Amino acid sequence: MTERQLQFRVGLFVLAAALALAAMVFKFSDLKDLWEPKYSLTIHFDTAPGVFPQTPVRLNGIAIGAVREVDFDEDHGGVVAVVDIRRSVRLRADAEPRLMRSLLGDARIEFTTGRSRELLQPGSRLEGIPASDPLQAIDRVEQRLTVTLEAFEATSREWQQVGRNFNSLVETNRGNLDLVVERAADSLHQFTETMQTFHESLANANAIVGDPQNQEHLRQTLAAMPEMILETRDAIAAVRTAVTTADANLKNLEQVTGPLADHSRSIVSKLDGTMTNLESLSGELDQFARIVARGDGTLRQFVANPGLYENLNRSASSLAVLLKALEPTLADLRVLSDKLARHPELLGVGGAFRPSSGIKEPSPFDEPFR
């Protein structure tokens, strides 16, 4: 192998190693994100300590972008951070950006997930939540711990005072304490007697339960329990059916009374008018009855005077006889009217010189055409 070939192979190996290293760097680093499409969002913070370009932006702990630039907000005050988010990650409309800081001062912007179905549009402006300073939190904890220790010290002094008061109380009221001890002993004795009575009651209960006759009664009661439970279940079912029926009846009654309630005002007004009309009719009937009851009235005379009734009866009989006598006259008038209708010339002077039998004579025009 010549030296030139050896140099060529070494160069080829170095080139392959460089390409492999570049591929690994591109694979396992964030360089691949440089070619991924992104969209920008504007986030306003009151203060943004530790935020610089390339500050990571995360969603649930996963990196989704980075800060492009940070600048002052001249219009509203504070700081404005423009972030670039991967286009494949769409944030919800109610997602909130929160500035997070570690104890070492490193900062990141953490988005909450959100629950809205709407998505943030590219270029939207959001209000960020500033981060709390860990050193200030430690300072607040230290202050609270100091207050707690002071309160604990004051409490210990008060307990010491309570102990001294209790010791003095014991020294000055030792006779009363002996009395309290005696009373406690009497109470304990009474409690012991009560417990003995309770044990005797339990023994009596065991004797009652141990009686074969009582056990048989208890067995019969337990045997009757399933049937009683079934009857109770049937009764409950019957009550439920009755309640359902009553509910249906109430609903039907509600359907019936509903229109009545809707038209109650018109019904009441109509009933009021009807009662007024009935009252007026009652007054008129009362007045009519008074007129009929008068002694000199026509109806009273017609009812109470038999002579008037007989005169009316005779007049009706005479009118019937008169109508029967007028029947021939009406027949003659009918014949006369028929004759006049056939030969009206009878009413003229010619009818007196040329009388007619009343039968229609044939006309010369009635002869058949020959």
C-alpha cells in the first residue's frame, strides 16, 4: 500500500466519522427544530427576571419552543417576550403562561394545559404570570419560623406559670384533694356495683335465651320472618301501585283543572252575568206573579170566573158553526173565481148580452191543419 493510498483511506475514515458525528448531533440535539415550522406568541410580564433569548418554553414539562426576543413594553409597561412555538403543538385558548425560576436562577416559561376547545391563534397576546422569587420565599419562611419560635417560647413560659400555679394549688388545697380522692373512690365503687348488676342482667338474658321454649318461639319467629318480609314487600308494591295510580289520577285531574284554571276569570265573569240574569228573571217572574194574583186582573178573572170561561166556550162553538156554514159560500166563490179566470169578458157589457155557460169554447185556430 502506497503512502498516498494510506492518506486517502485515513481521510475517508475521518470524513465518515465527521458525518456520523454530525448526524448524531442533529439527531440528539435541538438542531432539527431549526427547520421545523413555528408560530409566534407575545407574552406580557410585569417582571421577567432570568428570561433571555433561547429561554425554553415548556408544556407539562415538555419543550415546545423557545424565547426569540425580550423587550420593554412601552405602551403598557413591563416586559414583552416573543416566543416561537412548534406548529405541531397547538395551545388551547385558556392556556396560561407562567414564569418559573429555580434556586440557581434559571428561568423557563411553563404553559398550563387548559380546557377550552378553542385554540390560540398565531400572533396572540397573552398575560403571563410572574414567578415568585425563591429567595423571597425562603425569607418569608424564615420570618414565619421566627414568629413560630417566639410563640412557642411564650407558650412554654405560660406552661411554666401553669405548673407553678398547680403546685401552689396542691400545697394550699391538700385537704380538698383528699376529699376529691375519697369521692372518686366512692364513684369507682358505685361504678363497680353497676357493672356487677349489668353482668347479672346479661346472665339473666342468657338464661332467657337458653330456655328451650323461648328458643322454639324465637325459631318460629325467625321462620315466619321470610313470609312476613314477602307480605311486607307485596304491601309496599301495592302501596307503590296505589301511589302511581293516584299520581296518574292527579295528573289527569291537573289536565282537567288546568283549562278551568286558565279560563277561571272568564268563567267567573260569565257565571256572574248568569246570576245577574237569573236575578233579573226572578224579579220579572215575581212581578208577573203579582200581576196574575191581582183580583181585578184579566188572567185572574180568566182563571177564577167560570162565566167568562162559559162565554168563551159558547163563542168558540158559534165560531165553529159559522165556519161550517161558510163552507158552501167559499165553494161558490171558488167556482166564480174560476169562471172569471176563464172568461173575464163576463165582467163587461158584452157579458150581459151574450151569456156563457162558463165552459171554454173551441177557437178557430184550434182546428187541425189540413
